[in-house]
Amino acid sequence: MQSIKFLTSFLLLLFGCEKLPVKSFDNPLDVVESKLIGVSLPALVFFPDSVSIKTGETISLGVYAMEVNELSGAHIQINYERQKINISSVISGELLKSTTEPFFNYNNDTLAGILDIYTTSYVLDSLQTGSKTGSLANIEIRANVPGKIIIQYTDSTEFVDQNDNPIIIKSKLPGVIDVSKSQ
Amino acid sequence: MNKIEHIEGNLNLFHKSILLIAFVLLSSIKSQGLAVLDIAPLDISDEKILTLSEQFREVISTKIGREIMSAESVQKILEDDQVNNRWCAEEWCGKEIGGLLKAEETIVSSIWKDDKIYRIKGLLINIESDSVTISHEFDFAGEEESLFNEVEYMAHVLLSTSQPPEIQRQHEYIDEKSLALQGITEKRMRLKATLLSTVVPGLGQYYLKNKLTGGAWLSTQLILGSFALSEYLTWRDSYDDYYRYEDLYLTSTDVNDIDNYRNEMIKTYDLAKSSIKDRKKITNIISSLWILNILHAYLISPSTDEILNDISIRFSHHHIKNEFQLRLILAIN
């Protein structure tokens, strides 16, 4: 009798705890989801687009171009809150890499809180013929103070094709760093 | 002086002799043995009760082999005191009459026909210790003829002797039949079958000796239960898989991989959803069948007539079996 009671409670507990997973598609590079939520492409995003760290910690954010046709060069300008974060390093991304390394340079104006990144593909075989998504640069950021920090692309950001014709960037999505106080 | 001492010595001897004779006489008076009083009747005919009382004494003296005071001597002693022992059924009365009869032990008993129930009561009273040594009570519904068996049964209980098998079996038959006639067996069986089927599907039917339907109910529930469990396991796996793919999806930067993981997430989500839905469907069927099984156990519980019929068959079968065994033993001998 005791075992039957136990079995019944167990089954009730077992079937009672069934629930559906929380359905969310939060990868900023998800083309399908971006289209569904109304993000126009081509776009420039951060990956990850939202991250939580503690003060004093460093996080690596990727600068990603999404669904861009025939990209050959880019000037990316990022505005950040200079009092709250430091940019420790900036390195080249993978999108314009080919048999040769792309031209890559950056300028960090710590007084204005502006980071300018310049990157260009040198060789013809790297010319993009189809829609591509990939990283143009990787930035290492160190958080100094707690709070919500927003970094965003400015309007000076631009993409060009192999003929130096500008490519319209339809969406520039900001990145959010949630900084909490370290213990 | 010597003469006076001689006379005192003779007087002491005389006193001692008187005390010894008194002790011997008292001892002989007290060894009266067992007095079995007539069974006190209530709504039973005098003729019937006399026959039963005679049978009661007969069983005690002949079958059990206990020496008892004869009915005539009991009557004679009590007539002198103007006491009718046929109305003695209680402990106090048994003690008083036992005292008058100077018996070591007294048996008082009564049979009362209370509407359709026969109530038999008997006491074995030890007069010396002034206490009831053994008591017996038995109520039954049934035929008046059963009283003969029950009177014999009571005699064996009161005198702590083992019951003859036939009397024991007959007593069990009377008892079972009595419960059935009062509708107690029907109620008990129905309740037990219903409860058993509530606890385990088919168990009530099995208890009612309907093994086939009992097995069918149980196996159906087990099969459906295994389906439900299988759906549960599918849900659990899909749930875990969903979050595994989500981790890969969130950390991936390759567009093709992201697309694949996204599709896998949708697939596992849908599977989890459908398995919950199917499991609920099966659980509903299980619950409905469970209720039907309880109802079935309630409905197929036998009626009093069927129970009586079953008791008759069971006991007659037992009788035949015993008869066969007896013949076998005789043949072997």
C-alpha cells in the first residue's frame, strides 16, 4: 500500500513537472531570426550583442557584417563611454581574409571615446560575389565601473565594394555590456 | 492436679477429632464437579430448548467426556430452594446457583432469537474463584437447525477442547452463510473489490475471481502506462536536447551552423510539445479506463443470492472432498 502511494505521487510529480523549453533565438548572427524581428540587411552587429561581466574583467566583442554583397573594404567607427571602459586591443577579423592578410589598422581616441577601424582586402580572389556574414574585427574591452554600457556604430561607418562604391548598411545594431561590481 | 491435666488432654483430642471429621465431610460435599444448567431461552419454544439443553449435556458428558451433575439432581436441589435454573443465563445467577449446587464449575448459557438473528451466549464459571473462566458468544442468521451444531460448538469452546472437523466446518459454513444472509458479505466484497481496483486496476476483478477481466484491465493499463512513460522520456530527451542545441546556437558564429542549430531547436521544441500533448492524451485515457475499471469492479460484485450459492457449492465441494478422502483412508485400511 505504501509503495503504491509512493508510485502514484512519483508519477504525479513526474508528469506534473513537464514543461516546454523557453523558445528564444538570441544569436545576433541568426539571419532568419533577424528578418523575422524586422532587422534590415545588410547589417553591422556585435557578437555577442549582450554580455554580462564584472568590473576589471575583459570581454572580447566581434564586429560582424551580416549578409553583405561584394564587400572589399570597410571603415567602422565605434562610439563608447570612455569613462566606463578601456579598449585593450583590436585585431583583424576573418571575413576579408584570403591567401593574404587584409589591410588592417585602427585608431582609438580615448579622449573622445571613438574607435576607428579600417580594413581592406588586397587581392581579387577575395572579392565577394555572394552574400557573406563574418567578422571584420575583434575588440577586447575592459570594464572599469559597474552599470549598463552601450557601444554603438556611428554614421561614419561605411562599406565599399571592389570599385569603391559604397554599400548601404541598413542596420547598425548596438552592443550592451552589463557590468556588475566584482566581489 | 494430674487428673485435671488428663481431662484437658482428652478434650483437646476430642476437638481435633471433630475438626478432622468436619473437614472430611466438607471436602466430600465440595467435590460436586461441573453443573450444566439448562439453556435459557428467549423467543425459543420450551420443547426446542429442552432438546438443545439435553444435547448440550450429552455432548459434554459423552463426546467431551466430562463428568457432570445429572439434570435430575440439579433440579432436585434447586426445587428445594424454589429456583428455576432455566432462566439463569447471567454470571451472577450462575454463581449463585453454582453455590447452591455446591459445584466446582457451572455452565450457564442462553439462546435468544432476536428477529432473524440467533444469539448464543455461554459462560463457564469457576465457583471457588468466583470468576468467569471462559465465555462464548456467537450470533448468526439462518435456520433453527443450525442451533444443534452451534450448541455443540459452544460446548467445545467452553471446555477448551478441540472442535471435531465436521462441527468446525459446519460452524464456518453457518458463519459465512449468516454474514451473507445479513448482506454483510455482499457489502464487504463490493467495497473491497472497488477499493482494490481503485488501488491497482484489475485487482478487484481478480479478487472476485474474474481473473481474465482483471488481467485485461491490468495489462491495458500497463501498456498505456508504458506509452505514457515513453512519451515522458521523449519529452525529457527533447527538453535536454533543446538546451544543448541552444548552447551551440548561441555560441556559434557560422551562419550555416546557426541555421542548423536553429532548425534542431525548433525540431526538439516541437517534439517536446507533441510528447507532452500525447502523454496528456494517454493519461486521460488511462484515467477514464481506471474509473471504468472501478465501476466495473463495483458492478460485477456478486449479489447475496450468488454469494449464498457460492458458499453452498464451496462447502458441498469440501464435503465431497472429505468423503473421498474418508473412502480412500478406508480403502487403504
